Amino acid sequence: MESGPIKQNDLKQDDQDLVTVFRLSAGGTDEMEVETVRGLLEANGIATVLVGDSPLPNLAEEIRVAAQDAERAQTLIAEALAAGPAGADEAEAEGEK
């Protein structure tokens, strides 16, 4: 089990096998990137656990999901990265309709 702060969202790390689906690059500190990916996954019904080594619990470095959701989560993340900022703007506009 990882040490460090864990922020739980309807998922308990001890309850099931968790899989890391997103990790900041080495030395990365972009909290917004982690929060954006977490929001994407949770908006699509995938519960997340944020894990990090920082003493501040809001500075997570990786996102874990239940093993049964891992493939879908990785697909969502890949699609979002491929779409880039223009895709994010388009999705936001669709959500506002």
C-alpha cells in the first residue's frame, strides 16, 4: 500500500484492486492537470483515488481507479489528450447546451 495522502471519492483503496491510470511526469507539480483528468473520469461515472507523496493532500501525483474501470478510464484520457484544448472547448460548449 502506498504511503502519502489519499483523497477518496466513493472508492476505498483497501476495498478493491486499484490501477494507476494517470501519473504526472517525473517532478511534475501541475495540480490542475490531475484535477482535470479526475474531473473527466468522475464526470463519466468512474470513481477515483488521488495519491501523492506531497505533505499537502491536494497535490496528488497519480490517479487510481478500480481495476474494472481501468480500460475505460485510459480510453477517456487518451481521447481527451488526442482532442487537445480545442476538444475541451468543444466538450464544454456541448455541456452548456
